[in-house]
Amino acid sequence: MGKEKVCLAYSGGLDTSCILAWLIEKGYDVICFMADVGQEEDFEAAKEKAVKCGALKCYVEDLKREFVEELCFPAIQCNGIYENVYLLGTSLARPVIARAQIKVAQKEGCFAVSHGCTGKGNDQVRFELGFYALQPSIKVIAPWRDPEFYNRFAGRNDLLDYAAKSGIPVTSTKSKPWSMDENLAHCSYEAGILEDPNTTPPEDMWKLTVDPMKAPDQPEDFTVTFEKGLPVKLEYTEGAGGAKKTATDTVELFLAANQIARRNGVGRIDIVENRFIGLKSRGCYETPGLTMLRSAHIDLEGLVLDREVRALRDSFITTNYSRILYNGVFFSPEMEFLTSCITASQTNVNGVVRCRAYKGSFVVVGRYSETEKLYDASESSMDEIGDFAPSDTTGFISVQAIRLKKYGRAKEEAGQSLVK
Amino acid sequence: MGKEKVCLAYSGGLDTSCILAWLIEKGYDVICFMADVGQEEDFEAAKEKAVKCGALKCYVEDLKREFVEELCFPAIQCNGIYENVYLLGTSLARPVIARAQIKVAQKEGCFAVSHGCTGKGNDQVRFELGFYALQPSIKVIAPWRDPEFYNRFAGRNDLLDYAAKSGIPVTSTKSKPWSMDENLAHCSYEAGILEDPNTTPPEDMWKLTVDPMKAPDQPEDFTVTFEKGLPVKLEYTEGAGGAKKTATDTVELFLAANQIARRNGVGRIDIVENRFIGLKSRGCYETPGLTMLRSAHIDLEGLVLDREVRALRDSFITTNYSRILYNGVFFSPEMEFLTSCITASQTNVNGVVRCRAYKGSFVVVGRYSETEKLYDASESSMDEIGDFAPSDTTGFISVQAIRLKKYGRAKEEAGQSLVK
Amino acid sequence: MGKEKVCLAYSGGLDTSCILAWLIEKGYDVICFMADVGQEEDFEAAKEKAVKCGALKCYVEDLKREFVEELCFPAIQCNGIYENVYLLGTSLARPVIARAQIKVAQKEGCFAVSHGCTGKGNDQVRFELGFYALQPSIKVIAPWRDPEFYNRFAGRNDLLDYAAKSGIPVTSTKSKPWSMDENLAHCSYEAGILEDPNTTPPEDMWKLTVDPMKAPDQPEDFTVTFEKGLPVKLEYTEGAGGAKKTATDTVELFLAANQIARRNGVGRIDIVENRFIGLKSRGCYETPGLTMLRSAHIDLEGLVLDREVRALRDSFITTNYSRILYNGVFFSPEMEFLTSCITASQTNVNGVVRCRAYKGSFVVVGRYSETEKLYDASESSMDEIGDFAPSDTTGFISVQAIRLKKYGRAKEEAGQSLVK
Amino acid sequence: MGKEKVCLAYSGGLDTSCILAWLIEKGYDVICFMADVGQEEDFEAAKEKAVKCGALKCYVEDLKREFVEELCFPAIQCNGIYENVYLLGTSLARPVIARAQIKVAQKEGCFAVSHGCTGKGNDQVRFELGFYALQPSIKVIAPWRDPEFYNRFAGRNDLLDYAAKSGIPVTSTKSKPWSMDENLAHCSYEAGILEDPNTTPPEDMWKLTVDPMKAPDQPEDFTVTFEKGLPVKLEYTEGAGGAKKTATDTVELFLAANQIARRNGVGRIDIVENRFIGLKSRGCYETPGLTMLRSAHIDLEGLVLDREVRALRDSFITTNYSRILYNGVFFSPEMEFLTSCITASQTNVNGVVRCRAYKGSFVVVGRYSETEKLYDASESSMDEIGDFAPSDTTGFISVQAIRLKKYGRAKEEAGQSLVK
């Protein structure tokens, strides 16, 4: 009888290479899996290394399109944001990665999946909740939560020794004093020297975006067109005096937005956030294109979305979608429900936003819609009477005041006059 | 028997001067009232003009301190924001103005108050709901909603003719092609050429903040200390190589924050918003200091506020406080209730935020708290096991997964596998 | 040129008959409109009276089916309730009435619609907001808000005099000391002697339901089947020892539920509620069938709806749907949005609820679902270990406790130990 | 050196007696702890048994007053309810029990606390989250989650054998085919034959309340007075023609309310609910007095609470308080925050509610307040014009309609007329 197979999320780094060797040592056949969600990485080299280290195979799956279309774009539609600041860059990639890994595991007949996430972070939760929903019978091997593993490999030196012993090639590059996670939407930095929330991130840490101080001295203007809340066209100029370009393909559009934001230093944040498991954690994030597309979307909603629909959506969808995604519960009844609600809220979000990026900041310089007519300049105008009786407002105010007059009188009678 | 007295909110401009004359023509004695909420204005000249135009008296009330302490600071405590973007600058000033006007009206024995707000805007609602709560028996004379008035003065020329006839001095200054409202916290621009939401505001429109492109080439760093969510100390340097300064008085602190933001171009926004009366309206706003203090407050909450308290506060207080304030319902049972809740949420918001302003953007470069210990670097560290069993997380995930496995199985059985 | 036409919502009573005469006196041609939403009424007699009083025509539109299917059933799906108690019986009927009246007005080429609602109630708001959304150009004639009308008809005697003068037949029936509104879903009682909230409603007031004290001494059992949250089958016994019956047609099912509830005294409430216009109002309501169908629906959701979907739905849809409907904003972007969300939430609400009515109370005595399997008796069982490691819960608790231990420690350090 | 001490929550039953013996066998000194939260129980006998079985001591703590005052009354103030139906009876008692047990543990110098909760229920979570917040350093011994224990005692016979061997007296009373939990506020029934959610609970299961069919044929009236949302006086008659009684002491008042509800069959429910750990569970509950006091409180709020305060409280406090309490997170920053908000919401909830209980149902027959004047009969009256211009409502409606007319027009232009 053959060995049992495990599908390991492999990165090519020291940790997952040691896990690979350890799984083999435990008697498993290992299928490695790498997700291409747009991160800068030498997939071929990693693939080669995996096989060299004993993996039966190593899959590299290109998930960029599904990542943008199924995750990033709905996040834009609902203005997703966690704790007022974080644009969910890491969380957004997890569902497509988990799904692709399960597909490989199923194709290869693996009884278990494995990953190299630590035992204190959000990502283990996000991956595993995805795994269990996607294939409830799957087993998960999480070495960094297995005492046998984490007691044996208590420090980096133990891993290096094991690598040497196991014939794992180790690159001599000195590791950075923080950990990173990159994808098409963002790059995160945490741990190491960043653990002190009062330590300013060193300038050379930021990878995706230029330092705002070194960004061009001239603002860069561009235009985003939305249909049903989704970006469908990006019009921009490649550099000063450059050619006019138009991106309409989702991935191209997203990449072009990234380029604009990256060269103008847009999208850096630095926060202390609350992890799902109840610990606080300091994270620095770069989310170049998504920051701008989301802000442009919010702006357009001002023009075309009904006030009450917006208020309901803000209070209900934005926060819940963000919390659920952050907590890794993407494959769930509640996310399926919310996704229907997002779509229902975006029917009229059609229009064009004119944008500007400059030295770290993003501003909107104009917007219009050919199809949505909720805004009517003449009607809002202070100078015209139009189809609106000013005296109507008197009645509006009087009726609103009924309740407030009672309040004022009650306060007075209680000797707590509001006029102090 | 003497004439009935009216207390008129007076600005010194053409509109309210004509209203003053018209009220006198209608047979009232008029007491003028001006609120000093920090706007740039020649109060003495306006006062003189009021009396010259026939007012019995003209009060100028300095409301800066109560404006900052009773309105701006609670708005910072609850991260107040309307429709994701607007920091409520105009709305914040209305309650203190309404209250001071009622006090003058009461002191002078006025049966009515009057104002020059148009019939389509938010401000008429905000003032009048305030008036009615503060003194339920008060009468309100709103000429721009009175057909007798607005039919007679259909355009600016009618007002100019009336001014000439009534001996109202008219300054020859050409009026700007938009209307403005200024106070210590912000300046707003709307109407006129801004009514087309696709018209980019001209650079010379912005009054409070420097154009980010003309802001200093070096970032400016400063430090804000919060106690119970309130800014209590601002440490900064007056210009490059300048002297170190510290502001602790609320008004001084607020003004200093304004200065830093203004010289670095921080706090401009341009939106289409939904007015209380159901119209959409385009507004441009500068909110220099408040923008930075609010962002610093949000940042500190990441470090010191419990996750669940924060989530409850975000979903409950921030949006409701902002909506209620925007709609002018400040003097109300619901605001009294919310205010208690704000205070209850801020007990632990104590700490220091290190901030940076640069060419239109504001970033946090570090934060710490001497007293609050929710964040624990070693505990969050990915590198240490500490007082935390990694295997605990396995149980945490397994329990969360119970519900999701059921979902996955049900989907599978329904032939809608999540793994597509 | 012919006269302008007005479509009047006509009831056959003194008020609307006088309004009819008054509109004719004002020079209009009047088309009367009556909505049959299931109230007990002699439509033929009223129709005759309308024509006798001078109406050009009188339409009687049967709206029962659309009332049940488009309003009552979605209200059941989302457990609609206003201020914890009121099942929205009156509000539910208003949208279909407003729509049918506009259709008649359009068919007859009326420039305006008219109604006999008072100026302090909710119904004027509900009808007119409906009218304006359905036909934005429509004019509304609301005599009870028109000083010309209400000053002329200051009391009932004025109306009686006018009726005599105008040849309006007046029935001698003494009017009840309260006003009523009836439809298929409910009957409301308010005003008159009920205005004192401490006055217990007289037993002979209640029209639809039997006094619980006079209801049968034996409970009545029945069964409701739901599909996607909608009642699709009602199985019951006609009286003690009676024949077994099954209703599947929506209107028949609703009527049968009414009959069961009515004979068992189920569905009476008595509350003080907050009207949209800011006044408090005391209302007594009978909502027989809807009370039971809604409760049965809630019960089934316990069995088949995912916890998180339910929590989101409860906090978002139920309250907002109820508030919007109560306030008469049914034809609106927000209700269109919410309606999509209701549907999305009910996909799995399939199953059967066994119910019991007895002397004013309704209880569930069992429920099951053939298709939904979220509930698993063996899994929940305290006696079996099953596919569930008890130790997992230890981890679940430990992770939840991280945050709480910090809280406990901080309290202790602050000298505010939680153990007092 | 002495043995380590453990404080065991002891019930006198088979399970906890075996746990007691097992803890002793493991080498611990055991202090037993019993909480008197109003359940029917022979505390003296249990105490004796504990000592006989080897406990060093057995504490019986009377927690009835703190249970009523600190838990039940705030639950009434905020209308606490879980998933629309469950009044949280079990959850309410857990915090006072956990706190008293920790106090005993601290007094006795125990390093750990222990309990007999199963590994699938809510109570283990509620107790332990309480323990950890109350004393973060405490250890918890949960035998039913310890494989050593639960593998050894796989069935009831194993426990009986162990009892025989360990000299634990076993009463021969046949255990009921369900499990129960009783306290002053309620009694719960679950597990056993109740695990099939379609099994109707047998009539002899219900312990606290009389079968509604056997309840008196005459309704019983009584009166509840509230101050700041708290019940402060209960006026009732002891039986038909009995003496008038008044209860003002909190515990007496609560007990009297229980008696009235119990003899009239009020407060039974039967639901399938969602446990914190993600399983669904069927529970039957009797909550006699609390059901009535909560309903009376809701009724009074209709009369005296401002509409907007009520709406905010409903959407924010009621659901969150209930969820947090249900999930056992009572000792937490969020509950501390919510508790402040509850108090702030109840300032004006002062008044008297006249109530009626009859054969399983509770109704309000009148209410009034001497101090709160939000309700004004003449003002709400349809018959009086009063201090209210009916034409004001026209303006109110017109302004509300602005947005809806736009919606109607947009739908028409899109060929989706609302008039179908």
C-alpha cells in the first residue's frame, strides 16, 4: 500500500522546506503547492527546490485573475475596510489560495493539507476555515502548532541544522528584520523590529511604493469608470507627457492602478490592529491600487447612490463583510448572504471619477454619470427656487421639532435647561 | 406698547443686512447677533454696520472655547465622519451658535429669532431644531422661506436696490463664485461654479490650507497626547529648525494643530453628499487640524481600545453621532444618550501618537501608552511561544469550523460544491 | 374644456362623502376609489352612495391577493415587527392601496388624488409617499390639512350639516368611541376613549378575535409548511373532531390561519407607539393569522437558518424593513434593496412547524425539515462524543480568554478587581 | 508540603460526586462549592454528601440577591432576548456563580477550579470565560474535556461502578430523560428525548409553571412600577378574593412575579437555538416572572421613552447585550461599556404598568406615568388641531418625497415603472 499524500503550501523558504522534509520523514508523500497571487517570486526556482527536497510534484497555480475578480473587486464594491484603516490585503488572497490548494489536494488524492503558518496569527485561521468549508473531511497538518515540531525546531538555528542534514539548499541572504506577505493587492510587514508599535518603519522596508518624498513633483491624473460598482475602465497617461492608455481587462486595470499608486507613493498605512484570536498586532501595509480604486468608488457613490441605501449598506455590509473576511470566514453562509446584498446595493453605481495621485495622497477632482440622475445641480442650487416650495421645509422642520420641543420642555421642567 | 423684538443672526453681508432692514420695515425691533466661532471676520465693522442699519444692538459672542470643547473634541473622541468622508465641520458649529443666539434672545426679551439661511440647505434645519429644543416657545422668522420675502428679492439686484434704498452700505468687493462658511474647525465651499460635481475647484478657492504642491518639501513631525480620548497635549516645532512648543490649553492646542495642517496642505476634501432634506449637494471642505487629531485618535484606539468595545463603538456611536449631528439634532434625547456612551467608551484611550504631515497627507509614525497594556509585543510575537499554547488555536479553529463544515457539506449535497 | 379630474379614496362614510361633495363644489370631476383589502364592508352600497353623491364613477379594486403575496408574506419572511410589538397591520396594506389608486387615477386621467386622512397620523404620510414615488407628477389634495376645509368643518356637526345640505345620506348608526382600520391581516383601534393609555379597551371593541376567556377549552393544533421562508401549506382541523383540511393557495392559507387565530383569541396587542411624525400614539391591534405565521416562521429559522445569517438578518433587515414600512417608504430604493436581501436570506428556510393555539396564546410543539440538515441531534447530544474532540473546546475557550485575561489583569492593577 | 487545592462546583449528583472522588484520587484537596441561585435543592444533604465523599469543606453561597439585582434586573432594563425568543435564564446565573466560586477558591487558596460541564455546551464556556477574567492566573480542570476522564467514564454505568467503588452514595431515583437547570429566573430542559426537535415536551416535564389548560379560569391582574427601568413595586392580590399585597424588595418582588406567572402558566418556550460553539441545540425553558416583567418594561418604554433613543437602544444594546451574555462574556470590557449605556438609556423609564396573566398569556391593560410627559393625549388626538398646524405635515411629506420622486422617475425612465 502506498504512502498517504499531503498537499503542502510551499514557499521555497527555509520554514516550508523544513516542513517538507519533516513530512517526508513522517512517512508522507508530499505534493507541493504554490499560489501565484501576484507576489514577486521566482516560482521556477522554488518549484525546482521543492522537487529537489523530495516533493513528488510542485504545482504553481496562477490565481491572479480570480483574486482580482472574486475578492478585490467585491471589496471595492462594498468599500471594505477593517478597523477604519486596514484594506484587508492579506485576507483577500487567502480564499483563492485555500481553494486552489484544496483542488490540488483533491486532484492528487491527498488526505491532508499542510501549511507553515505560525500559531498566533490570523492566516492559519483563514486557511483552515477555508479548507474545512471547501472539503469538510480534509485533515490539516499545522506543524507550528504541533508540539513535536515546534519543540524540535525552537529557533532558526534548529531549522538551519535540519536543512543542512536534510540536504535543503539554504540561500545565504540575510533575512529582513520583519516578515512580509505580498500579493497583487498589497504587501504587509510585521513582526521583528516592528513589534514595538512606537518604532517608525525604516524607509527601505517599503517595497511596493516609492517614498512620497521621492515621488514626482507633478500630480498624476487619471480616470476610473465604474459599472455596477465595479471598475471597468482606467484611463491614464504613462508618465509625464507620456502616451494615453486605457485598461479595461480586470487584471490589467488593477495592475495599471497599482503602477500609478506605486510611483506616487499612495497606499501606505501603519496600524495596531486586533487579530481574530484576540491579540493586538502591529502591521504596516502597502495597498497601492486598491486604496485609490476604493476611494474613487466611495466618491462615485456620493453622486449616484441613494442616501438611505448608502446608509444601510454602510452600517450593514461594509463592516460585516470586512470583519468576516478578516476573520477568514469567506466560505460561509453569511458571506454568501452578504455577497447577494452587495450586488443588490450596486445597481446604480455607474459613472466616472477623475482622480489625482500626488506624493502619497489621492484626491478626486471631479465625477459624473451619464446614466444616474439623483444629483441635479439646479435643484440643489441655493440660487434657484425651481420645483420646490421653500415653505415645505418649514413644515419639515416643524414636524421634526415636535419631539425636540417636548425634550426641551421636559429638561426645563426638570431644572436642567439646555440653555446654560 | 413697544415693538416686538427679534434676534437676528447677522453676518454683515448683503443678505442679512437686507433682512435686518426688512424686519425693521415689518415693524420689529431688531437685536443683531454674531457668533465668533473662529472665522476670519471684521466683527467690529459688522457690528457698526448693524447699528448703522438700524439694529438696536449687536452682540458678538466668542464661542471658540465651547465650540472646541463641547463639539470638536467629542467628535474626535467618537471619530465622527459623515458618509465616509465629511468631518462635519459646519454641523459642529451650529449647536453653539444656536444656543448663544437663544441666550441673547432671552436676555433681550425677543419673541422670535431670525436667520438668513436658504430654504434648501442643512443649516436652516440645524439652527431651527436647535432653537426649538432650546426654547420650545420661540418663533422663527426665516425670510428665505417666506414668499413675501423671497418673491420680492428674487435676485441679487433686488437686494442691491433695496440696500441702496435702505441706506445699507455695500462693499464693492466682487463676490466669489461660490459660498463659504468658516469656523475654527473648517471652511466649506459650495454652490456657484461648484454645483457641477465634475468641475475641479480652482486652486485659489481653498482658503485655509496651502496647496500641497506648495507645501514644504520636508515633512513636519509632531506628537499628540490623549487622555480619555481627548487631545491634551500637542508637541511640535515651529517651522524647520524652530523652537519646540507645547500646547495644552484646548483652544491653543486646536489652533496649533490647525497651523501645522494648514502649512502642510492637510485636510481638503471634495464630495457629493446627501443633505438631510433629501437633495444631493456638492461640497468642498478644508478641515485642517481636526483631520489630523481624528486620525491620531483612531490610531491610538488601535493600541489601547479593546477589540469588541471598538467594534461596538464603530457600529453604533460613530455613524449615529455623525448622522444626528449632520441632521442638526444635537439638542435631543438621542444625542444626550449617545454622549454618555461616548464617554463610557473612552476610559482607556490614553497614550501618545507620533504624527507626520507632508504635502497634503498625514501619517502616524509611532504610538505608545504608559498606562494601557492591551498590546504586548512579546505575546503577539511570532517568534515566542510565551504564555500561550499553539495547540489552543487548533481547538479554536475546530470549533469555528463546526458550522462551516456543515455549510460545505450542504453545498456539496446540493451539487453546488464550493470548490469550483 | 372639461373639468379637471380627481381620484378620491372613498370609504362611504361621512368624512369622505363630504370630501366628495366638497371636491365637486370646488369644480372637480371626482372618480371614487375603494380598495378591497379584506375588510368587512358593503362595497356595493358604498359604490352606489358615491355615485349618488355625484362621483363620476366608483372603482372597487380587489387587492387581497397582492396584499397577501407582496406585503404580508415578505413581512413574515423577515419577521417584521415595529418597536418590539406591533406587526404593522395597517402599514402593510397602504402600498397596495396607493398603487391601485394611482392606477385608477392614471386610467381616468386624473391630475390629482385625494384622501380623507387626518393631519396627525401616519397614513397620510404612507399614502402620499407612495403616490409621489409611483407617479412623481401627481398632485395630492388632502382636505384635512387644507385650512379652507378644516376650518369650515371644525366638528362633526359641521359635516352633518354639510351632508344634509349636499344630499348625502347619513346612516343613523352611532359611531364608536374609537376609530378603526381593518384589512385581511388586522384591525386597528385608536383615538377616542383609547387616547388615555391607561384605559383598558372594552371587551366589545375587539372585532376580529374572540375574547381568550371565551375561546375553546381545548387547544387547536395545526401545521405550517414553509418554502424559502414563505408559508406554502396549512394543515388544520375545522373545529373539534372536524374534517382535516389543507390550504395551499396563498389567500386561502392566510384566511385559514386567520380563522384559527380568531376563534382562539390569538393576536391582540395594546401599545403606545411612536408615529413617524414624532407624536406618541396609543393603538390596539388584532393581527390574528399573521401573529401565528410569523411566530412559526421564527421558530423554523431556529432549526434551519445559520446562526450568523440569522444574526445579520435580525440586526439589519428586520428592524429596517419594519421602520421603513411603518414610515410609509415602501416604494423606495432602500426597500427595493432590502427586498433583495430578504430573498437572499431565506434560501434555506424550508420545513414544517407544528403549532398550537389556545385561549389567546400560540405555541410551537415541534418542527422538522426534510431538506435542511444544520441541526444534528447526535452531534448536539451531551451524551455522545461523536466527530468532535471535547478538548477542542479547551482551545476555543483559551483563545477567547486571551482578551479577557488582559481585561481582568488591567482591572486588578487599577484596583478595581472584578471579584468583589 | 500540602496537597494542591481545587475548588469544585458541586451539585450533589452522580457526575460531580465522581469528579470529586477522581480529583481526590489525582492527589488534590477538594473544596466543594454550591451556589444557591434559587433552585429547588437540598443544600444541606448535598453538603453532607460532599464531605462524606472526601471534600475538605463544602461552601453553599446564597447568590439570590446579586443574581436578581446584578443580572436579572439589567436584563429587564435592556429587554434582553436571544434569537427573538430565549430570555437567557441560564446565562444570567453563570456570572454570579463564577464569581462566587472564584471568591471561595481565593479564600481557600485553590490553584484551580473545576466543574462538571460537558464539552459541547455553552456553560463550560460561560463559567471559564468568567473564571479567566475574574482571576487570570486560575487553572481550570474540566474533566469532561479531559480524555483521561471521559475515556474512563464513557457511560453512566462506569460512573455507577466508580461511585460504588469510591463509597459515593447513589440515590435510586430514576433520572429524567432530559437534563435540567434551575434558578430563580427559570428552569431549562434539554438533551435526552428533547433532542428530537419534533418531539413535543411531555406535560409532566414542566416544573415551574402550571399547564395553561389547568390554570385558573379567571385572569389575574397586577401592577408593576418602574423607576429608571427597574421594577420597584409589584402590587397584586394573593389568589381570587385574596389580600392585596405589595412587594418592593427586589428579591421579594421577583419571587412574587414568579408566583403569579407560575400559577397562570406564563413563560414557557420551546426553541432550537444556536450555541456559541456553533452547534444547534433544542431547549425548552420556563421563565415565569422575568417574561412578565420584561414585557411590562417594554410596554412602559412605549409611553415614556423617546422614539430615537428607543430605536438606538433596540438596535445596539438589546441584541449585543443578549449575545454577549449568552456567549458567557459577562466579565468583559464590552459588557462594562454596554452596562453604562443601559443606564444612560433608562433615565426616563418611570411609570406604572397594569398587567394581566391568564392561561399562559400575559397582556398589558393600561399604563401611566406621573413624571414623564412625552405622551400627550390631546396632541395625538385626531379630533383636535391644538398647537400643531396640519399644513406642516404637507411640508414634511414634500421634503421626504424629494428623494422618492427621483426614484420613481428613474424607474420610469428605465422602463421599470413602479405602477404595474
